[in-house]
Amino acid sequence: MLRFLVRRVLGAAVILLLISFVTYLLFFTLPSDPALLSCGKNCNPTNIAQIHKNLGLDKPVPVQWWDYVVGIFGGRHLPLGNCPAPCLGLSFTNDTSVWALIKDRYPTTLSLAVGGSAIFLIIGVGLGLISAWKQGSVFDRVASSLSLLGQSVQIYFIGPLALYLFVFKLGWLKRGSDPDWSHDIWGSVQGMILPCVIMSVIFWSNYSRQTRSLMVEQLSEEHVRTARAKGMSSRYVFMRYALRGAMGPIITIFGIDAGSVFGGAIITEATFSLHGLGNLAVSSVQATDLPLEMGVMLVGAALIVFFNIIIDACYAFIDPRIRLA
């Protein structure tokens, strides 16, 4: 198991290095001159030459990229002072550390991702399991219809409707707000309930349909029918054999969804005016802030790779044969 995980971690490290190199090329070499973006209105050849030197743009591209990677792990010296690790550069907009900006916004995205993931896993997988257990029943047909309806709507449509109904009309919930877990736990929970629920709608609809389909397929497998023929109870066979066979694809889907959600749920944050990574990514693009854009992108990529490693570990735990691959 340890050897398997070590191989996956080393592979992930190589992937992240490649992603960082390609990203650096896209953001710092393809533009005509990145120095112009940080120069401001009072640009002249002297200022541009100084910015080239300060940003290290006068060095060969591989050297620039390597200095950037070294700075992430060991920090580096920038024109405005030392940048401690993890150093993702300074924002063109306000000369603030990119990592400090990401760290300031990440608690909101983390709260949204954890809360939303818990909701769509519990509701989606739960509905899928019950539908598979009672396939063909009224509950199955109603749950399938609700799942299809949930997949058909979009957050930017149901979000404003939910705000109007539950916040402004009925007053049952608070409008979404950035959490402050260190000072106001209950207020933070109230402010994140509606965004988490709305974000989870599309996800749990997909999980419900996927779980039902996988469970129905597993229930028709030879080993499940054999277990029933041996006299095992239907509930034991359902949970012990069918569910275990369906867990692999469900874990795969969750790993992909969790990585993207933790990287920043852009539409949800925009709908509820939350200041998370998704909102930060949009503002960095609007301001053409290359270091901030690259920092947010690398953090998102690292989270996706991290969750893929977790998926591999879960696979290896469920099926020991995978460790030999």
C-alpha cells in the first residue's frame, strides 16, 4: 500500500510541475509584454526595463519558471521585499502577496465546498440507494423525476428564486455571507446554509441517478445472485455486495467534483456575493492580474491532483488488486 501511494504521489508531483510550466508559458511568455500590464499609466522605456528586471523577465524562460517553482517551496526575494514560502508572486493590482490573497479568500470556498459536498453526498447517494432498493415503486419514479428536474436547472436560475422566497419573502434564512468561524460560528452556519443547499442541487441530482443505475446493475451480477441463492438476507447482500461494487465509480465522480468545488465554485459565489476563490479568479481576469490568475489556477490544479490521489488510495483500500497496477 505504501509503495502504491508513493508512486502516485511522485506521479502527481511530475504532473504539477508540467502544469506549472505550461501555465507559466501561457501567462508570462505568450502575452506581448507582461511588464506593460503591471506598469500602469505612466509607462516609459525606463520603467518597462526596470519591471523586466524586477520580474525576472530578462532571463531565459526555463530559468524564470524554475525561480518561480523554487519560490513556492523556499521563498524568494522580490523587488518589494522578501516573499516567504509559498511564494506565488505579487499581485499587479495592489502589490500584495498572491498567497495572502488566496489564503484570505479560501475559508469561504472551503466552507462552501465542505457543506455542499456533505449535502449532495447524503441526499444524492441516499436517494439513489433507496430508489434501487425500491425500484419500480412510486418513490423510485418520484425520485427519478426530481433528479432529472435538478439536473435541468442552473444555479443562476434557482439561486435568485431561493433568495427571494426564503430570504426576502419568508425570512426563514439569511442571505449568503462570508463565514467568520473564529468569532461567529452560528452566524457563519446561517450564512452558508442557502449557498450550500443551492450549489448541491445539480450535484445530488447527478449522484442520485448514477447511484441508482450502478446499484441496479450490481444487483443483476452473478455474485449477487449467488449470495442470495445461499440464503443471505436481501439487506445484507444489498449493502455488502452490491454497494461495494458500486462504490468505485461513485468515488471517482466525487473526487472530480470535490476538486472542482474546492478550486472555487464561481457561479455560486457570484450568485450569493461570496468572496471566495471563484470570485477572486474572476476579478483577477478582469484586472489582467497575471500572477494572481496563475496562483489561483495552480491552487485549483493542486487540489484536483490531491483529490485524485485520495481516490487512488480509496480504490486500493476497496480492491487490493489495484495496488499491483
